[in-house]
Amino acid sequence: MSPSTNDGRRWSALALIVTAQFMVILDVAIVNVALPSIKRDLGFSQENLQWVVSAYAIFFGGALLLGGRLADVLGRRRLFIAGLLLFAASSLLCGIAWSEGSLIAFRAVQGLGGALLAPAALSLLVTTFVEGRERNLALGIYGAASGSGAAAGVLLGGVLTSYLNWSWIFFVNVPVGIAAAFLAPVLLRESRSELGHRHFDLRGAATATSGLMLLVYALTRATSDGWTAPATVASLGGSVALLAAFFWFEARSPWPLLPLRLFRQRTLAAANISMAIIGAVAFSEFFLLALYLQNILGYSAIQSGVAFVGFAGTVVVVSNIAQVIVGRIGVRATLTTGLLTSALSVGLLTRLPVEGQYFWDIFPAFVLGGAGMGLSFVPVTIGGLAGVDRADAGVASGLINTSRQIGGAIGIAGATAIAAAATNHYTAAPAGSLAALDHGFRIALLSLTALLIAGAAIAAGFMRPVPAAQERTADAVDVTEPASLEQAA
């Protein structure tokens, strides 16, 4: 096969990887807009409605690390295809769900499919493109999909719910997932880590997955029941115990699920902390602003979705420019700039009035926020994978995805608690008034601004410049098999 043909196949592979990633990220947000319709049609109680979102988040966030290591051991393309098919099948089942219990159960399975798919997709990108300019360009495109997926989900959810019905927010995944699964053997090379043994860290897998799932569950309960509720406290305590056991096992295991030596790389550690902050702010900001638009400004579901187009469009544009900026000023400076730009954006939103005007009070902050997200996501992903051996590409990809998802869960729980407390203690207006609700949103957004400034300080102080990598071929720790069309050629 000629070099030009091989180059073309790499970019076709990237298109497939990006499509799959966009589908997974889209699904995190697309359901929120449809919740009122789901509640009405399936007879959900108000207390159980949150589990349509939470069941997905628990299994997705809890199993990402396991999915990343399984991709290394069993084959990244194999896990990618398995995740696609599981995600598509569970999406179909979600669309035809007939009761509260059935939809919640199918959403949990869908989250598991996403946990297999997302780290396999990113590790395939890492093993397809070499470090340096080429991988940075690919990560710019990947970052555009990941950064805009949540905002696009709000828009698409509003359109599908308004003009069809809520089932279609799940049905749209089915043809995309099946088509991608059929194209994967053609466009993607199989790769896996040759670790020199057939052992799998079952203790690490069990404690990490259950500990992370219990953590997301505890944060979900904190949002609805409060931080001092017995169920919240017990779940948090159990999660801490399981995660402590996980790190104890990993430090002593000859074949760890998550090699702790990865954290000796200061840039990788700082990148994962920064990603957790980015996830916390992005999830919380979208959640708070969707409530502001609908509950205070009186926007419909589809109007709220359209409002986020300015954010999503800017993310797409700036993410693709970010890889050029990284090449000029480096990962550390680009990430610090992105986090500070995001802080400025959220800081502007702390001024949101009850009688807000979209193009005056919200749109400029959305454009700045999209630019900050685009400038942050690409360098933080590069930093989280820089210097990682190809043998650990899957687990490093799972780790950076876990940081974002767990950060998002913590962010929503914390921002909701802050907003509720500020609303309840606001004395300048009657309890339950729009002014009190708006005050709660503004205080929560102020806390997110402070978090972004702290993230910028961490990036500037702890990330090291990532040197441009030379072209490298697969080494002895990674086994790569050609895709089917390449075999035929």
C-alpha cells in the first residue's frame, strides 16, 4: 500500500473514532431535555426521574478505567467494536422501554457500552498517530467533537423531543453504532499490549470499578438528599474504603490494572487534575445554565438547545486551531490560557440578571467559554497521554476519561449544593422567587470561576513542557495487526 493511501486510511480511521466519541458525549447531555416527556409517558415519579441520567453516569464513570485496560489486553479495535454494538443495542432497548425500571436498567447497560467504547477510541487514536504535530492535529479534531458534544446534545435533544418524541434521542444511536461497528475492521488496525503475561488484575478491577461506581452514586444521592444524609455518608465512606483498597492492591500487584508509575510523570498527573476541573465546570455550567434559561427566562426545550449553539460552534473552531497554538507555545501555556479564558467566561455569567437578554448577557460569555474549552481540551489530552508507553495507551485513555467523568459528577453535586444553599439563605427577596433562584445560580457560577483559576495555577505550576516527539514505530510492547483491506492490498 502506498504512503498516500496509508495516510488517507489514518484520517478515515480518525473520522470513525471521532464519530463514535461524539455519539457517547452527545448522549450524556441529550437526555436532560427529554426528561419531562419521559416522566409523563412512562409515569416516572419525581424522585426516580434522576436515575435516567444517574444510571448511565454511574456505569460510564465507574467502568472507564476497566474498559481502558481491557482494550490494552484484549485488543483496542475489538473493545471498540464491542462497545459500539453494546451501545447501539442498549440504545434501541432504551427507546422501546416500557417502564421506569426497564429504562433505568437499559441506561445502565448503555453507560457500560460507553465505558468500553470511549477509552478504546482514544487509545486507537494514540496508536494510529505518532506524538507531535500529526497527533496534535488529530486531537484537535477529537477535541472539537468531545467539547461540542454536550452542547450539541442539548440542541438535538430539544429538536427530537419537540418534533418527534423522546424515544428518538436513543434511536439515533442505533444506525450510527451499527455502521461504525461494520466499518471498524476495514478502517482500524487492531492493536494490543504484549505485556508478557496472561494475568489480569481482578482485585484491582473489582475495587476500582465498584469504588468509582459507588462514588458517582454517592454524589448523585448528595445532589438529591444532601451531603449529611445517611445514604450519602455511607456511600462516600464505602467508596473511600474501596478506592483505598484499590491503590493498596495496585502498589503490590505484579500486573496492575493501573500502573502507579504513570503518576510519576508530573505532566500526566497535572493533566488529569486539570481534566477533572474542566469536567466539573463543563457539566455544572451546562446544568445551571439550562435551568437558568428555562426556569428564569422561560425558554422552551428547543430554545434552550439553540442558545448553546454559540458555545458549541466556538468549541469546534477553536479546538481545531488549538493544535497549531500548542505547536507554537506548548501544552502548558495553551492549557493555562484556555483555563483562564474559561474563568473569564464563567465570571461574566456571575452577572446574570433575572431579566437577562441572550445576546447581551449570555452570548458573549458562551463564545468566550467555547474558546476556553477548545484551548483547554486539546492540550490537557495531549498532556494526559504524553510520554505514555504504547502498552499503556488504553489505561491512560481510560484514566483521562475517568477524570473528566468523575470531575463532572463531583462538579454537579457541589454546584447544586452551593446553588441551593445560596438560594435558601438569600434574604433580599422572598423564598422561592426568581431573584432568589438567580442568586443561587450566580453564587454557584462564582465558585466555578474560582475552581478554573485554581486549575490554571496547577497547569502553570506543575505541567512540564511536552517536547515534540520524533516519528516512532510500534515497539516490542505493542502488537499491531493490519486492517482487512490492507491485508488484501
